[in-house]
Amino acid sequence: MVAAAWLAVATVVGVLVGRMIRHRDRQVPTAPDPPPPTSSDVEKDVPTRRMSGRSRRRS
């Protein structure tokens, strides 16, 4: 009976600690904003052709 109680307490503590660790790891800094486009960047922003080759099959 005592062993079952300790097992239940250990399970609850393990779940709570696991959630805290996952929550901590999820907090990543945001990506920095890209620099504003210049006139040379606007010219480079032309859509390119698709590459030929293998692609994912559609089901």
C-alpha cells in the first residue's frame, strides 16, 4: 500500500517536472527582423522557374 502511494506521488511529480521542462524549452527567442529591402534586392526578387526533377507523389 505504501509502495503504491510512493509510485503515485513519483508519477505526478514526474509529469509536472516534464511539463515544466517542455514549457521552458518551448520559450525560444524570436527571429530578428530582416533588414529593409534596398533597390538591388527588389530587382533580385523576380520569381524563378521551377526545377525539373523528382517531386513528392500526390495521393
